[in-house]
Amino acid sequence: MKKRILYLFGLLNLFLLGCTLGYQEIDGQWHYITWDEGNGKKTKPLEVDNASFEIIQQGTYAKDKYKVFYRGTTIAACAPNTFKQITGTSYIKDKNTVYYKSIPVCKADPKTFKVLDFPYAKDKHTAFCGTVPLRVKNIDSFRVLKKSLGTTTGSRKYLIRQHPELAYLDSLCSAGLVVTSLGAYAQTDDQYFKDYLEIEEPIVLEQDTLNTQ
């Protein structure tokens, strides 16, 4: 209870002092400002081109003519001139790559990428659970049965050690981190998926857990 009170007191102080979290210009230089219970206020100076810097979404995305930033950190290889948010989601893309927040979606095609009920998405080739591509034989029949409200982010290498059948990710994914989910289900006419894993048996869910299509 005491920690909770201190946390709320800290937030109140930020509000009363007019402190803006996220991107803020201080004495002509852009910074990214955070605050948490353990460390209090932290200010991170950013190396940006001031003339072209713009905030896309306060607290998350910004860019200049050279770089795209997510929460004050550069998204490697993301092209600012073709950067675009996918409306209403945490996905972004440029001309070459789709990202979930700042992590690349492995081998996703930006032109045909479509977000389904989270954590699933698809392009013209296959479907994805978070940033992990699934081995879908018939993408046209892929459908989500149950969505997930949360994500888990971890090492690609660790995920493969836990599930050797995902070894194909090493040839598809350059990112060291992958985003997956817990408790989601999808299927095609002849394949069944629990989160990012293909399972053998059809999925039977209670009626009130099914997505309304």
C-alpha cells in the first residue's frame, strides 16, 4: 500500500509540474522522458535532425529524415520516408518490413499484410502469430477462433530450444527477439494452431470464447 501511495504521489507531482512524458524538446534538444516508481524521472537525450524531427504518436513513435524511433530508441533499418502506422494497431511498416512495435515480423510482405484478431495477421503467403510466421498450407481458409489480449516477448533462440519444430525460424528471422501470445487459437480447413504452434487435433472451445466473425 505504501509503495502504491508513493507511486501515485510521484504521478501527481509530474502532473502538477506540467512534466510531459515521452518526447520533449529541452533547450533546443529533443529528449525522451520516462518515469517509474523505482527510478523516478529519467531523461534520455536523442540524436535527431531537429529540422525534420516530428512526433508521430506521443510516447511511442517519432521520426526525422534519417531514423524512426519507438519510445526513444531507433528502430534499426526502418525507413522514415515510407514509415506508416497500421491504424488502430501496434503494427507499423515501411516499404520493406512490417514491425510489431519495434520488432520485425519475420518475412511479412508490407503490401499485402493484414491484421486479424490479435495476435494473428496474414499476408499473401502465410499467417503470423505476433512476429512468428506459421507454416500455413491454405492461407485463404485461415481464421481466428480465439484472440489473445496479451503478448510475450523473448529470445528466438530460446523459443526454438523449447520447441525444436520452430527451427525454420532461424532461416527466416534476423531479429533476436520474437513476439508471441498465450491462449490464442486459429485454424484453416485442415490445420489447427494454438498460439504459434501447429497442433494435431481440432480445437473445441466454449461458445462464449469464440470470436464473432
